[in-house]
Amino acid sequence: MPPRIPILNCLRASRPSSPSAFTLPLRPFSSSSIHQAKDTVRPKKKISHDPYIIAQRNRKKSANISRRAELEQQRVEALGDPVRGISTPFVESFDTGLPLKQTPNGKLPKDEIHLNYALKPADIEASLKTSKDLAVPRTTTKSTGYAPQYYPQENAPATSVEGISIEELEKDHKRASIAISRITALQNGSSKDRMRVNITRCVNAFGRHNTDKILPPRAPPLPSLKSNEPHPIRPATNEAATTKRIGPDTGSSEVQIAILTAKIKTLADFLQTRGKGDKHNKRNLRLLVHRRQKLLQYLRRKERGGPRWQHCIETLGLTEGTWRGEISL
């Protein structure tokens, strides 16, 4: 029978050599044990079957929903339409391309009359005058054996040319003049012709080569409080900047915003009338609206709500919905 070994010696022999071999994770003093934790169960609400309470609850819910709908409608109306904004005379003139009869507050430069095919009214009048001189000669005819000879106006006035009376020739010239005026009229042109004219009108109306003579420049920065310099006075206009420009201003933010507004209006009218299922142009409309939104945010941040910003949004009828927040179409 083997000798009995004391239990204490066995525990000493089985103890590991390193103290960190069987160390257990320590729980902080503030935590409680699993047995001490109690499951907190919220008491269930008692569902009332009283018809009066149910009707009162439904009435409150419907009143809350209707009030939220009214507030949402007021918010949308305050922001305005993100695509069209507010209709103004300048925006309405995009459909015809004709100049405005009265400029709002004298802030828009005088617009010219534009014709189709990039023609000018002065050139048309000069051409019609030349054609009248050729079609209705102011000379006297003398019949000879070979061909009619024309003499200056100092002789007796002619009554006919080659058997055609002068009155008939004048009527033909008037009919030809009316036909030319209809052909060169912008109302009879295509959408591309009107867009070309509208881009030119936007450059003339919002380009800084013209608006610098009308609108005051941006307010100068305030002087520091430490210096005793007087507050700088803003000049009435910025005509000095116009002398440095070589040509018309086509790249400023307000010009690009006006051009994008003309394109957006043309595309929105097309989608509303004929292109309801045109997904490609719907995507193009979203791109134009968001591009204009970025330019508006930049112009507002740069001009700090100055006269250029006010002139741009008032003339084009742009509301807060066109540049504030997220636009979803």
C-alpha cells in the first residue's frame, strides 16, 4: 500500500510556476453580478375599448395630420418652385425674344431688337431701300428701236416701266417687304434661334460691362478697431472696371445664372407639353437646376446679399427654393 501524501503537498506540486498562467478577468467593483441584475419589464398599456376615447384619439390624430400638411404646404409655398420660380416680364420675354418695353427700375440696360438669322434691323432697311430703287426706278423711259433707255429724274416722271405701271411696282415692293419681315421675324424662327437671341440678351442685361455703369460695387471691408482710419465710402458705380474689359462679360455668375434660367424654362415647357415620358431630358433638367443652385449659392456668398444679388433674383424671379436646401425633382 503506497504511503499517503498530504493534500497540502499535492496542491503545492500542482501550482503553476508562473503566476499569470491561470489568472481570471477581473470585474470592476461598480458592476453587479448576473444574479443581482433584474429584468425590468415595462408594463403594457391598457387598451381602452371605450368608443368615446377611441373617437377622441382618432380626432386628435386627424387634426395633427391636417395641421402638418398645412405647415408643409406653407413651407413649400414660401420656398417657391425650384424650377420656374416667380414669373417676371424678363423671363416671359424668353418665349418671343423681344425686348422689354419698360425696364424695371432702370436697372436693365436698353435692349435691342433682334431678328432671325443674326440680322440687324438697320441692314434690312438698307437692303429694302436698295431693292425699291431697283424695282421702282425714278426715271423716264424713251422707246427706241432696240431697248428702253433710262434718263435722270429731272425729266417728266415715268408712268410705266416696260408696260407695268408704277403703282403695280410699288404694290409688289410692299408685298416683298412684308414677306421679308415675316421671314426675318424671330417669332417664326425655331427654338434654337430664340435661344441664341436669349443668350445674347442675357449677356447684355447681366454682363458687368453694362451693369458696372448702373449698379454700385460690393461694399468695402470694415476697418479694424485698432486703427483710426475713417470708414471707406462706397462709390456710386464701378465705371473704372468697365475700361479694363476687352469685350462683353460672358463668364460672371449672374450671366451664367440668367442663361441657365432661359434653358430651364425652355426645357420645362417642353416636358410639360410634349415630352412627358422623355427621361433623358428630365435628367438634363435636374442637372441644369442643380448647376444653377450652385452658382446662386456662390453668388450669394460672394456678394453678401448686395445689389448684384438683389438685381439677379428680382429680374429672374428666383425664390429661396431655387438655391436653399436640397432640391428633388
